[in-house]
Amino acid sequence: MFVLAHISDLHLAVRPGLEQLASKRGLGFINWHRGRKYIHRIEALNAITRDLQATAVDHIAVTGDLVNLSLPAEYAWARRWLESIGTPDNVTVIPGNHDLYVPEAQRGPAEYWGEYMHADDGAENGTFPFVRRRGPVALIALSTALATGPFLATGRLGDAQLARFAAALAQTSGSFRVVLIHHPPVSPPNRYLRRLTDAAEFRAVLAAHGADLVLHGHDHCRSLVWLDGPGKPIPAVGVPSASAQAPHGHEDASGYNLFHIDGASNGWHCEMIARQLKGDGSVGEVARQTLV
């Protein structure tokens, strides 16, 4: 059995310098100072991290928004956190919209986390999609991250990445294909300014080529939707922010998911185990569901 952990949306934040506030970062800092700093707490992330470190897993997927405003000090902090949970061979990272918060941060994730963001074939760090094979699992890592204007948190794959994604799915047929993406493939109307703008095109590729599991972050809540596949529905699973001290609005308390994957191409089995921060500060299982 192969055990895959999925964690997302740490939102590690440091205070920006005055010279760094003359951009979208200024509005982001105001938003953080007025509310988000009370929701995303290092104490919650530390509890989740300790629980993950104590759990026997074969690989960890981190689906973006490791940082808050794409500041160098935040990237460095996120790098130290990644090293605390595993080596680049054992952890796969993709960026979220907060990891490319402003245009000048375009190379930040690859510069600080590049070893966690490259294909097995040695392709350049930060090239998407990239494929990593671990045991029976093929991880196909996409990037929806791009710098947007104020009040926007949309993502986009683009035609070129979608074409490479289709090719990667075809090349990994026979493995248990896990697609990593930050923005969810389906967003409700009230998330219009935070949606994946080419989600329909992404779903069309999946419908044509198939996959076994889609993992995403961004919405800070537990979710499960079923996407069309060529032979069977594909589960798309969202996970809470890893640093949320408590439930807030539609958002769940800090947590992560485990996936127990077994079988072969003629009959896969995948069970999801949800672990979550509780009111007493402990972390425990809150749900279990068979997906495949």
C-alpha cells in the first residue's frame, strides 16, 4: 500500500518593509492585518506539522499558497518548513496564487523550492506540468499561479500547459494518476473572482484522458466533487488551510488528508482519511471514505 499525504495553504506571513507595500502587497497586508492574521496561526500549523511528521507516509503533496505576500523572508521560511517534513524526493510542491502574488515574484518559488518542483527526468525547476513517479503513483503537477490585479485571486493554466497536461496523462496511463492543482476545478458563483478561469478546458482534458484523483487547495475547506472521466468519475478533493486555527465562514479548521492507495491498473483502491485540528489543540481523524 502507498500512503500519500496532501496538505495546502500554509500562508506563512512576515511583516513587509515599507518599500514592499507600493503594490498589491499593500492591500494584501491590510487584509492580513485586519483579519487573516487571527485565522492563520503558526500554532495551528505546528500542530498539523507534528502530526504529519509522526505519520508514516510514502510521499507528501503540497498544493500551493505556502506564503502570503511572496516576500523573500516568507519563501525562506517555507523552505525551512518543507525541509522539516521531508526531502525533495519525498515532497512535491506546486505554487498557488499567493506564491506569485506580484509580477516581480515570478521566479521566487523556483529559486527557493526548486528541488521540490521538478520532474524525474531532470527538466528545469519550475516547468509545468512535471511528472514524478513514486511506486504505483504518477504525480502530475500543474501550476495555476499567476500575478493578478487587486481584489483578484484567479488562476489560469493556459493552452500550452493544457496540451502538455494531456500528453502527461497519456504517458502515465497504467499508473495511479494523481493530478496536483492549486485552484479547484469547480467553483461556486460567489468565488468568481477567485476561480480557475480555464477550468472548463481543464475538465475537458480529464474527460478525454482520465485520471484517478485530483488534489487541490485554495478554498480552505474540505470538499469532494466528481468530474467526468472517459470510463468512470474522477474524485477531486479539496483540503483546508494547514494553518487555520478554527472554522471561519465556509472555511474549515486546519487539517490534511491521507490517501491509502493499493491495487493495480486493472483494479485500484483508494481510501481517504481526513485529519483535523480539534478544539483542544490535538489532531485526529475526522472522516474516512473510499474513493475508488
